[in-house]
Amino acid sequence: MAKTHTRYVCQQCGRVSASYMGKCPQCGAFNSMVEEVVHEEPAVKAGGVRGLSGRSQPRPIAEIGGEAEDRIRLPISEFARVLGGGIVVGSIVLVSGDPGIGKSTLMLQMAMEMAGAQKVLYVSGEESERQVKMRAMRLSSGKAEPPKNLLLVTETNLDAILNHVRESKPDLLIVDSIQTVYLSALDSSAGSVSQVRECAAQLRELAKSSGVSVFMIGHVTKEGAIAGPRTLEHIVDTVLYLEGDRFQAYRLLRSVKNRFGATAEVGVFEMREGGLTEVLNPSEAFLAERMVNAAGSSIAVTMEGTRPILVEIQGLTSPTQFGNARRTPNGVDFNRLLLITAVLTRRVGLKLSEQDIFVNVVGGIQIDEPAADLAIAAAIASSWKDVPVKADAVLIGEIGLAGELRMPAQMGARLREAQKMGFKTAITPKSIRKAEAYPKGIEIVEVRSLEQALHAALKKNEK
């Protein structure tokens, strides 16, 4: 007979406790413990072991085929770039993002594009079939009927979903969302730690044993992390984040884990009336509204995965009206802004202690790498001196605490992108040894310190 007992599980980190706690001792979350009833089954007999493909047999690695498997072609090139070139057969992908950012729209667009050559099953646990059909007609602008190979079903019971998969035999399964799916064998509610973990594990077994490619849409918490246990990210092959400012039209699809391609790869989309449209040249889009020769504006070249992107960084200094000067970043790390401000004050001699400093990255993109330090410093110095940065120059370099400049990675790719966008000058750290030859169509100004870099960026415009 099965034994039954009660336990309490934290919905943030998955910690299990025998009694209720108001605060989780592992993650510190308050009121996150939820009661669950667990039915312990008798030990599984030998021969009834659960696995991905029934009985398994160890084999020498030399006897296992190592040919690269062809990926399923994905017509949305920006999506294919993030996945590593296409959809891997039998892979399981988690797509997450803030509410209303466009996750369901992107998945439905992909399903409609793929349904021409593949059979796609779209399972919705949040919308009815009529509502999904209305969105599909809006995305196609009512010009044509959605393909017949796209099957829709509204279902939240995972057992029923697996039965639909066995009957329809799709090539691609989309589950919207994993937090709405539940297993009737578990007593906890849908979206709990145990339900999300077990449902994801069974979908993974389906993908690995049958070859069906599975896409799951996941919710995020108010802190921006994927809702549910951390093990959910370990179960899947690829984790994608759809991010962006809801007041901006651009959306970034970022890969934070990918077993079949490069991580940190980014695809850029623009939200329009007809859905998400690919932005094939993000640098041109981010610089389209740039005001040339405006004080406080500089151009940085940031690497998003393997793709260099040119972005405009704006800086503004203003005399403070209060005792403590403010530092307000948008798109850059707050601590990084404090470091750059301190170096400008101590090593360059700019009097910024009584200045409010505002830094903004145009387009809603978030820059995390230190290669944009020099462009941020140039934007602040340009605003403080009221002298514009050279209009045809890009600034690339990491700033050290001694005021020195350090060489970032993949400098050749950054310079080629700047040259392609029409920039004539690049201000970079002085390289002791070059890993690759720089392009010849752009003037390289190599400097050792931040003070020299600012002099080179502003010297032709200073009065």
C-alpha cells in the first residue's frame, strides 16, 4: 500500500521542510512554503525501471555514430541564429520573459512558419482555441488561412497532452505555458515546484525518446527569474529570454543556455501590428535616430554572443540641487557607472562630485560587458565639457582603476562592424600583440590611458 505524508515546499527554491516556515531558510523568501501531500509508492521491481527508451545498454564510444545531425530549418533567421542554426531534433527549449513581452506571439509565428513543412501541435493552457485562432489571423493580416498542419488544442492535463502527441504524431510541440500544465498523479496545484519539475521531466523524456522537438513557454517572477525550481533550467537543452522595454518597439531574444550552440547569442525583433518582425541589421536600427554632433553622445560596439552591435550611449551631467549627487543609469550596471565616475574624477580631473549624472543606452538594450566603459566615460565627459564626441568615431575599451585602458575580446569583429556602418575612426586601447589583423578601411587610434582617449575623441571639437 502507498504511504501518504505531508510536506512543505518552497515555491522559489524548492526546499522541502517537514513543517511550515514563514521564511525559507535557503532563499529567504517569505510565505513561499506550500503544503503538498506525497504518496510514496512501493519500491519498483527489477525490470520495471523507468528510462528514456526502455532498456539501456552501455556501448563503447567508438561504436557510436558521431555524424552531425541535420537541424530542422527555421524560416525566422533571427530565431535560428539564437538556437545555433535551426531546431535540433528531439531537443527541449524553454522560452521565458515578462508578461506581455511577446512570448506567445513569437511561438505562434514560429508555429505558422514551420507548419508548411512540419506538423506542429500548439497546446494552450491559457487561451481558448478561438482566441489563438484570432491571434493567428491577426499575425497573417487576414490574407490567408493558417496552414492545416498547425493543430491547436486547449489542455492543461499532461496525460491528455501526451495522448494527443501519440495520436497526432507531430514534429514540433509547443506548450503554452509549463506553469499551467499539471499531472493528476500529484496532489499539488499547477505551477507548484513539484508539478513544474515533473511535467518538464516527462516532456524531456518525450523529446528524447520520440524525436519530437518541444518548446515550453515559462513565466518569470517579479525579480525577472524564471518561475519555478532552478532544476527546470537544468532539465531543458536551451533557455531563451525574450526581453526588452515595453515602451520600446525592440525585443531581444537572448540565449542564456544552449547545448547545441553559442550562449549569449541575441536575435533582435521589432514589435509591430502584424507581430514580431526581424531586425536584420540591429546597428542601423539603434543608430537611426541619432543626433550627430550632440554633446553627451558616443558610440559603443558591444558583443552579443558572436554578433557585434553598435549602440548609442547618452550621458548628461547637471548641477545637483541636493546634498548628494545622483547617479542614474538606464541600460548599464549601476556599480559600473560609479566606478567610471570615480576614475573620471580622480584620474582625469573632472569635477563630478556636485553633478547629477544620467546615462542611457538608446533602444532599450542592456549592456553588461566592460568594453563599453570608454564610450560611457566619453559621453559623460562630453556632456560635462559641452563638447561633442567626433561624429565618425567609435570608442572601445575597458577602464581600469588606475585610468588605464584594457583590450576587450573580439576586437577584429567589432572594428569590421564599425567599418561596415560607415565609421572612419576607432579609439581603442594600445595592443601589445594583435591576435588578428585590423581592417584597413578604418583609422585606429591606439591610446594607453583614459585621459589620452578623451583627448583624441574631443580634441578636434574643443574650443
